[in-house]
Amino acid sequence: MENQLILSACIAELPALRYTPAGLPALDMRLQHESVQHEAGNPRTVQASLKAVAFGPLAEKLARQEPGSCWRFEGFLVSPRNSKSVVFHIREMQQNSFSKRSSNGHV
């Protein structure tokens, strides 16, 4: 079974870097995505807000980024214990072709 997500999104919330009990850097954040997708032959504007987490050197790199900066993220989805929501575990990131949201909030 596959579990892979590639998402272009902007960093909406970026709390302080934390450390796991084993001393591994970890960063919890919220990502905001907006795009036009085609569904049933029609264009549709979609928006999504997603909890995400990164660990290790990637968490440290993300902690240095500005809220509102936009990236292409790759990773997988996990449902935390006793939760019906999902969290995007980020494994890779690269600067997106758009770097920040415009003043009207769109990317």
C-alpha cells in the first residue's frame, strides 16, 4: 500500500522548535494550500489547511523559514492515536515557484 503526499503549500503557523524525549528536533506546523483543480470536467478552487510535522535537520530548516513562505512538500499521512484527523509528516521540501502569499492572501 502506498502513502505518499506531494503538496504545494504555504506555512500558515510556525510554533517554536521542540525536542522529542530522545532529543530529536521536531516542528509542528500548519500548512495552507489553495489551487484550482479539475473535477468531473469542471475547474474548482480548493483550499485546505493541514497539520504537519517535521523531524531532525528538516525541522531545524523549517524553523528558520518565514510564515507565509511557500514550498513543495513531500511526505506521508498519519492518524495520531485516538484521533480522526490526519497529520502530514514531511520528509522533503523545496522552494516553490511562488515564494509568498500575495497581499490578498492568495498564492
